[in-house]
Amino acid sequence: MGLSCFVSTGRSLDTAIARVQLAESLGYEAAYVTHIAGRESLTVVTAYALATERIRVGTGVVPIYTRTPATMAQTAATIADLSGGRVVLGLGVSHRPVVEAWHGQTIDKPLAEMREYLVTTRAILAGEPPPPGEKWPTRFALAGLAPAPELPIYLAALSPGMLKLAGELADGVILWLCNSDYVRDHVIPNLAEGRARVGKTMQGFDVVAAIPSAVVDDPAEAHAAMRSDLLPYLGLPFYRAMLERSGFGEGLASFDRAAADGDVEAMKAASSEQLIGSLTAIGDAGAVRAGIERYRAAGVTSPAVSPVARTDFEAALRAAAVDLVQLAP
């Protein structure tokens, strides 16, 4: 019955920290933060860790092209030391507009580069010599800081190849924009295949899925907020491929036609009620819990309650956690 959440910092870091503390008091197992153009995610994770005692804190996720494996491992080991081992390191390839336009790096061979990055980072965390590398060769070793070989590393994955790699080498996977059918029909089978490659089952492997959740009387406004938030994702190749496999190709075609005409409202309308409903847990408190259970039934081990713009996130956190512990005052 594990339950996680995504807590972005928005305009107020103090508010975000208070929300993580609320999640801890409600019995949530983990709180994640995304890595965008606002506050730096690993620094935020450190703030979350220092303000809490039990809840795990993690990145969901850091693009691997933003720092070397040596820097990533050193930072993660430091946060693990500060938090008593409560950090989850979530890694992802990200997307070319972010990697190239923001960071001046290139995504050349995403699967091979993620494999190299992961095994190198894990070796450093374990206090072992890093293997030879092609993109990130390094002889770095931690000094004056104990290795953290048990520090969990999760991968963001959408495609079959990345899902298999996550199953093979990671401790968990972090999903965004994957509906429960996609989780059941594509995510779990590919993860299981990756696990089988190294003689492992799905036992102990964490499947985290972000679920935009909101307690509202009328879902229309929350759905409108979701349509706005989805706009950038509908133009990104990795998400488009996943949505096409999910059966939403017609909506993507509508989005493309609207984008060609510069019609923003039509671009938003391309996200159908079916798509929005399949990705979210929006409605009364019972609807929030039902949406979360839909994902759990599909194979998600850690549904992650995520905010919907212009809604009461604290109410969503409480509604989702009602079966975990007695609600906080």
C-alpha cells in the first residue's frame, strides 16, 4: 500500500517543505521533486530531507546530461549522509530541447548513454572503480565520505528499450503521462523482461507513477488546467511515441494541425476528456482514491499523488492517504 507524492516548490519553498512534512505525517513513503527551470532539484531534495525524519525524498528526475556521473554520485552520497540514507536518485535522459537549448549538451545514443551513466554512478556510490566509459570516462572515487552502495537509483522510462534497461539495472522506474492501461500492457511486461535478463523477478522493484490528483466539486476547471500543462509534452518525441502506443494518435494529429495554425485553444482541446480522465484522479475524495487504485491494479507499486494547478493540493494529499493513517490535524 505504498503511496508517494510529487511536491514542486512553485513560488514558495517554505510552502513546499510544509507539504512534504504534511505528507510525512500522513504516512506517505516518499516525496519527489521534478527538475525544471526553477529551484535546483537536488538542492530542494536536501531541504526536504533536513526538514523531515522518516519520509524518503527523491528526484523525479534529474537529466543525466546536466552533470557528470562523478558529480551526481558525490551529490547523492552527500544527501544520503545528511538524510540517514533516505534519498532516491531518479535519473532521466530528458529531451533535446532541454539538453541542447538549456545545457549545451547532446543526446546521441540515449539507451547506451543511460546504461553507461547508470553503471558508472552506481560503481562510484559503491566505492568501486568505475568501468571504462565512452561519453563519461572517469577515475573519480569518493574520499572522506562513506560509500552508499544501497542508495536506490530509479530511471524515468517510456519506451520499451528504456523500460527494459530500467528493469535490468535500476531499483525502480518513474513514470509520467502513462495511463494505467499503458502501465499494464507495456510498462510491466518490458520491466519484467529486463528483470529476467539478470535473473530477477519484479519482487522489490518499485514502479512510481505520477498521478495528477485534485479534490474538486466540478472537474472542468482542473481538466482545463491539465490541458494547459500538457501542451509542451505533446510536442516532445518521447512522449508522443508513448501516447501513440496508448491509442491517442488521433489527438496528436489534431494537436499538430492546431499547432500549424497557431491555434493555442485548439491545441489544448486536442487533449480529449478520455486522455485527461485516463491520466488523472480528479473529483471528490472517493474519485481521487479510485484513480490511485486504478494505477495500483495495473501494477504500480508507488502511486504518486501530483498537484493540479489552481487546486487544493493539501486536500488531495489527505484524500489519497485516508487509508494509510489517521489524518493529520
